[in-house]
Amino acid sequence: MKIYLCTYYRTPMFEKLSVLLDTIPAEFYDDPIVLAGPIFALIIFTEVVISIQRKHELYEFRDSAASFGTTIGVVLIGSVTKTGAFLVMVGVYHFRLFDFDIAMWWYWVLLFFAEDFTFYWHHRLSHEIRVLWAAHVNHHSSQKMNYSVAIRQSWVEVCYKYIFWLWLPLIGFDPLHVLLFQSFNVIYQFWPHTQLIRKVGPIEWFLNTPSHHRVHHSSNAIYLDRNHAGILIIWDRMFGTFQEELDEEPCVYGITSNINTFNPLKFQALGYIDLWNDISRAAHLSDKLRYIFNSPGWSHDGPDKTSANIRNLAKAQLNK
């Protein structure tokens, strides 16, 4: 599906931008996410049918409708920001440190690992830095775990997330290839958003699976801020953020203080409203900055409700 931005911007005021947009290769518009959309819709429909037949109550109509509502915003905003990100990546690519031969198999393998590694750190920091969490929290705001939750994404995150990937064209990876692999990562991340698929054997050791991702979407103390994987779970195992799904600890979905609204506009904004309220309460600039850059749950005048502290308190309670 082509994004006809070139036509839209073809005015004297935007003549230079139009020239830039005309340099975008046709392949850029063949985003595999667009092709995957109908498949996602079919899978969601199938899961709804199975849920009804088995009386699992996996879906709540208003909750899923809110997720679909956010998708409209992501598509509209993302079509513009992804184009801008590509142009910036092209600019960075001119200063690349290496000239890779794309005919070599290791180029694609290296890009696969580098892109997934980048996603892991982008995702992890989105849980550990309050201002980034304000954008990401809406993805976790549902108290359900189903395939409609996979499409509940942030309108703000699609505006800045590409910054984390800029080092890849600087290294020498073609911007078109970077965005292509990023799309593959997004497509892969759809399938772990389900309760219907239990553990899937040996691949649990190295791939992100529904079991691993159920942990990630849970508000249980032991599960908080764990399993940030995109495709490979190896990064969580390497950097100490992995947590197995335990039979004795059933997942409770949502966040520690749930956002009780089905209005997409509200749950897109509430993270920033809460952040602003906390910043306003702080008298000192240093505390205001800590609210922005510290972990969610940090407070200058209240209990420490960061995920790390909640986990430690839970562990201490168990050891008594």
C-alpha cells in the first residue's frame, strides 16, 4: 500500500520535502505489516470464536474495540513518522562506518541479531524510564490477554522509537533493510499475545513465546518488568530480565494501578497526565527530573513503588 505523501506535500512551501520524498524507493511502501493485517484480523476472529465455544472469556467487547481504535491512530501517525524516520536513516547512512556486502549471508544474520537486540533495549527502557513508560503503558493497560491486545500500540511511541535504531545505518546497514527487519519483528510479536497456546517445547529456550509474553503482560510482583524480548528471549536470559511462567503463580494481566477506561484517547494520554501531576508536586528541579527519568513508581515523598522494589518486597515476604 503506497503512502501518497509525495502528492500531498507537492506545494511550493514543501518543494524540498517533496524532492526528498521522491527519493524513497518503491520497496519502502511494500510494508509487510500491511500485508499481515488481514491475517491478524482472521486470527483475532478465530480466537474470539474459540473463546466463546470454550467459555474462556478471553475478550471484552469494549476493551477490544479500544484496541482497534488505537490501531487507526497508529496507522495514520506511523505512516508519516516512518517516512520521516527513513529519510533520517538515509542521512545517517551517508556517514556509515562500514560498507557491507549485502550478497553475503552473514550481513542478514548480523542485521537480524542487531535489530532484535535494539528492540530489546528499546522495550526494556520503555519500562524503566518514566517518560518512555508514559507512552508505552497503554499497551499494558488491558486487563485481558488476547490477540487484540497485540494491536493496542502507542501513538507517541511511533513518533520517537526509530531513534533507537539509528545506530544500525550508522554501522552500515541499509535503512530499507533495517525497517524491513523491524517490520518482521513487529509481525512476529503478534503471536505471543494469547492464552490459548501453552508452552511449546525447546523453542522456549531461545524464542519469545506466548508463555514468556504472558509473564511480560502480568502485574504479579514476580513478573513485573520481565521478558522484554521481541523475537529472541536470549537477551532477557543474558541481561537478567528473564522470568519463567510458573504454574503456582497464575498471571494477572494489566498494570499495578489499572487504567479503568475504554476510551483510546484517555489511555493514550493518562500516562503523561500522571507524570505531569507528579512533576507538579515536586518542589525541587532535581526531583522533577527524577520523575521524568527514574523508573515508574519512584516518588520523592511516598513509598517506593518501582517494580524492582515491589519484587524485592515480595521475595522478602516469601522468605519469612
